Amino acid sequence: MEATSSVETRSDFTRFIATFIYAVIVAAGVAIVFARTTAPDGARQMMSIDLDIWLFAGITVAGIAFRYFFAAYSEAVKVIACLGGFLIFTIGHDPMTRYLTLSALLFAIGMYGMVKSRNAVRVLMSIELMLNAVNINLITFARYIDPAGVKGHLFAIFILTVAAAEAAVGLAIVLSIYRNLATVDMDRFNLLRW
């Protein structure tokens, strides 16, 4: 008989409570950042960079602790940490920082989906998400660094056309393989082997 880990033996209610407590901790961190960036008269003010980095490190460590020691739901902890980190890094900063943080978050989600998924359609969707994150970067830099030029916009349009062609060719290949193998699992794609 194999030994089960402590994560598997916890009840669903205990795991839900641990996940909920982690969500409350992240929400408190976001509320602290929001309170620090709002002046008493309601005006927005810029935030010092130290507090948000320490809060992000804190919610990361808390997420690891709640996941491995208190058996919180893994996917929920990842989503809560991503959203909390995004809000902590964007509240009280200039719009360029917000767009770049959103782009980094989308690129990270796309990279995670591309590496983790074995489904070919999900991999194509993750690649599209990464290309759109690059487009957000290009448009942001074109808007805030060189507003008179159109280089960023042209590159973004070029990437959109390449992404459309990639999606069309990729889906055609996936459909062709699905007709032959009746699966889209990438581990079973061995048509080119001798």
C-alpha cells in the first residue's frame, strides 16, 4: 500500500478554507497598496517601489506555504497570486507600467499553457496569447516612448498577420492529424518517426 501525501488526505472543506484564507491575505495586500496610493482628499498619488515588491514577495511566500503546508487548491492559488501580483504592481503606477505588467502576465500565462499543456489546440491558443502580449508591448512603447512614429504599430500589424497565418496553418495541421489519429494529444503525434 502506497503512502498518501498530506495534501491528498485533507478534506475538501479544509482545502477550500485554506484557499479562502489565502485569497483574503492577497486582498488585504491589495487593499494596503490601494490605501497607500490614495491621498486623504481622494487624489491618486504615485507609490514607492519598495512596498509593492515586498508585498509581492509576501503573497508569493504565503501562496507556497498555503499550497504545500495547508493543502490549498493549487490552481486557485496560482490564479489568486497572478491577479494579486498584477493589482499590486499596477495600482499607483503610471499607465505604461500597467500595460507592461499586463503584457508580462499574459506572456507568462501563455508560456505556462504552452509548456504545461499536451493538447495541440491549447498550445496554439497559448502561442496566440504570447503574440498578443508582444503586441501590447509594442503598442505601449510606441505610445509612450515614440508617439510621433508608427514603427510599433507597424510591427504589431505584422505580428497580427503572422499570428493569423500561424493559427490557420496550425489548425489545419491539427485537423489533419485528428482525422488520422482521432486525438489532439501531442504525445501521440509520431507520424514523422520511421
